[in-house]
Amino acid sequence: MTQKQSYQQWRDILGILKLQQSELDFIYLQKWANTLQLSV
């Protein structure tokens, strides 16, 4: 993966969060982030 692809993926994620924030289940997402050791 190139740095440009990585940047594009982060930009896509931020766009989804901005547009869909009221529809997302953040508790579910946090659970999986913890399970997959992706949280900070």
C-alpha cells in the first residue's frame, strides 16, 4: 500500500463518519476496534 492509498482510505473513513455519524453504532465499532487491537 502506498502513502497516497493510505491517505485516500483515511479520507474515505472520515467522510463516512461525517455523513453517517447519526446512523453508526459507535459502541459496536469500539468493541471490534478493541477486539482487533485497533484502538489507541
